[in-house]
Amino acid sequence: MAKLLREVCMANEKLTTPQPLPKQKKLIYMLLTVMLSIAVIPLVVTGLNLMKINKEFLENELLLLHTQLANDTAEKVSIRFENIRRRLLIFYLERYPNILNLAILNKSGREEVQAYRTIIKINDKSIINEERDIGVKRALHGEIFIGDTHVSSDLPESFLAIYLPIKNDIGQIANILKADINLKDISIQVDMVNIRKDGFAYLVNRKGQLITHKDKQRVRSQENMSDIEIVGKYLAVGKTGGAIPFKDKDGKEMLGAYATVKNLGWGVIVQEPKSDAYLSVRTMTKTTTLWGILTIILASTIAVFFSNRISIPIQKLADSSLSIAKGNFKERIDIPAKNEIGQLARTFNYMAEKLDEYSQDMRDLFVSTIKSLAAAIDAKDPYTHGHSERVAAIATMIAKEFGLSPQEIEMINIAALLHDVGKIGIDDHLLRGAMITEEQYNNIIKQHPQLGASIMAPIKQLKKIIPGAKYHHERFDGKGYPDGLSGKDIPLVARIIALADTYDAMTSDRPYQKAMNQKSVVEKIKEWSGSRFDPEIVKAFASALEKERPI
């Protein structure tokens, strides 16, 4: 077969071309190619498919690996950055001792990173949470928020929280920085204010609560000082300052001033006791007083030495003038000097003598007028003729025994003369009649004391006389008239005249009775001691009567 084919081919070559035929390809190669193709092509296709599948799987695995690696790396970067931020916070804590705690908050107010110097314990956390919500809200609006002051059992001083917005590279607020600040330095600064002995300063917040004070216990209790006047003034006025005197909680008088801390609204109160404030004044006063006393002593010694001859006579003139002004016209001055003061003294004595004469004339005229008036009153009733003068004599006797002054004795004498002046307004027939009705006695006769007082009331010179006329019918036991006075409420002049009037009435003939003897009357008056009459007046009367008219 092969030979045949070879021959056919050779013949063909001869027919087609006269040149010699080229070498023929061997069939083996063709078969080899076919066999290899059959064997390799499926393998290649399968291999390519497997490679594609493996490539996709590997790609997915690599993506997962890369994702995990990226996440791990991002977490590590985040942790590293958080560590950087934490170290930054710790750096600030270490650098600024007044910062208690630092935290970076997210927009919802949760802490993302924090660094604590100390854990602050607060009893009422709701206040802190409420303040944090306000601080976050204000910070998200781009404001710096400073919270109220608080106290903790772990801290001797107050503290507060500050909220600051943190912006990213495009100017948007990304986070909030919260810092708890210890007010120790502020407390020290305020406590350094000392004024003299007991003056000091303290700080209050917008509610009037203590922020700093030398008494730390009062700070820890957040004592409210708004009831103190100066703190109340600061809370009311606000931004302006001022100074006022006031009293502290113990009622101690203080001097103080107040001023507002800008941007915080806190009030600085500076105060000291008034006694300390005026210490320099008192010191100056003592020094001035001491030198003043020494100067006065020296000046007085010199003045006394040179002025005795002038001041003593002038003082005598002044004293005598005052005595005469009081009505003592018997006053005289004995100044033997031959100078102008001596001449003044002699002129003064002459004036006093003339005044005494005039006064005596006026007194005599006054007494005579009174006696004439009394006589006119007594003349209305023949049974009472001379009654007023007799009553005046007895009253004068009692007053002298009682130890009264000459002026009081004279006043009682005149009052006794006028004790019945009210009878001028009563009809004569009622005074003279032996029989009058009880109604007439009560409604008319018993009105004469009040009537007498009304008659004398317009005369100011008789002002001291009126009680004697108005109350001489009052009884010591309160059963008299017109006002029912009792005991010492009855004026002394009336108590004396009451006894003198009764004594004369009982020892004189009257339409309704015959005169009684002196002894019986005295015994009767003694019986009435403590009821009708003042026991002291009765005793003085009995003693005086024994001396003047022995029984």
C-alpha cells in the first residue's frame, strides 16, 4: 500500500512537472499531530478551566485576605490613633494639674476616648447628665459651654466641666472635648485676699452658692449665700459691681464690695468687719485723742491760770441769771472786783432787787385777788364764810409737815383758796338751802369740782392749781368723784386739800350739822385713813395739828 502510494505520487510528479519531485511528508507526523491534539486539547481546555476557576477562587481568597488585612490594619491604625489621642489627653492631664479628667465625646455625647486623673463621685448624677446634654448641644452649635460648679466628697475644692467643639479639616464639628476642671488654683487665688485682721474674699456662682471660701466645709456643703444682703445685691445687679455696708449671717456689721467675673457670671465678694475697717481710724483717733488730751491739759492749765479771774465771775453771773430766770428773785452776786465785771455784778444785783420787789407786788396782788375771789365764793353761803382761807391754812400746815418746797407750799395754798371756785356757777339757794334732793346734789352740787377746773383752764398761770380744785372730793379708796381716782393716782395737792376741806367742814357749823370738837374730828379722820384719805397725809396732818393746835 505504501509502495503503491509512493509510485502513484512519483508518477504524478512526473506528469505535472518536468523537475524532480520534492520530499513527501510522512503520515506519522500527521497521526502524531492528530493523536497529540486529541490528547492535549482536552487537557489544555480542562487546565484552562481549572486555572480560571482557581484564579477566581484565589482572587476571592485574596480579596478576603486583603479585606481582613485592611480591617486589621485600620483597627490597628485606629487603636494607634486612639492611643495617640489618649496619650495626648494624658499629656494635657500631666501638663495641667487642674484638669481632673479629659474626654472626647461624639455628637451624641458618648465618650470615645477618655483620660482620668480621678473618678469623681457625685450623689445626684442626674444634674451632671442634664448639664452634659446642655453642654453637648451648645458645643455642637460652636459655643464653648462652661457648666455650673459642683462638689465631690473626694475633692476639697469645687470643680466644673467645660465643653469645647472640635472641628475637622473642612471646618465641621466632628467631636466635643469635655474637661473637668479643678478650681483649686482659683480657690488659692481668692484665699490669698486678706484685709487687715479678719477681712477676706470668697466666690459665689450664679445661684449664690459658694465656690470658694476660707471655710472649706461651707464650700463642700455648697452653702447658699443669697440671703446675705451683699450677695443678693450682686445677684440682682448682675454685671456691674458695687460696695455696701451689710450684716453677715451672724448679724455682724461688715463692709464689703462685689464684682462680677467676666464670661462666667460668678461674683467675687470682699468683706471685712466694720471694726477692722475703722481700725486705722481708731488708731488715729487714739493718737489724736492722746495728743489732744495732752494739749488740752497744757492749754487748760494756762487758761485756768489766766482766766480764773474772768471765768469764775462770769459763771457766777450765769448761775445767778439762771436762778432768777427760774423765779428766785432773792438771788444776789458777790463779786468784789473793781473792773467791768464788778460793775456788771452790781448792776445785776440792782436789777434782781427791783425784779424781786415787782414779783412780790405781783404775788401779793395775785394772792389778794385769789383771797377776794375765795371770799366772794364763801359769801354765797353764810355757813362757809372764811372756809376757803381756813382750808388754805390747814393745807399749808400739812404741806409744811410733809416737807414740801416753798414753791409747792405756795401752790397748795392758792389751790386751797380756789378749791371751791366751781360753786360760782351754782345757784345761791342750792348752796344756802338746808335741804336739797339727792338728784340736785348729784347733778348740781357734785359738779362744782369739774366746773371749777373748767373755769381755771383758760388761765395758764393756774395750770398747777386745777388738780387741787378738780380732785379734792376724790377718795383714797376710789369711791369719790368726779373721776373715781384712787391711791396715788389722786394728785398730792388734791389729797391734802381733801383732808383740810373735811376737817374745816366738820369743825364748822353747817345747815346739816353742828360743829364737832377738834378731838372728835381728828379721831374720825384717823378712822378714815386708807379709805377716804391717804394714810401719809393723815399722819402729817395729825403731827402738824399737834404742834399747831394741841388738843
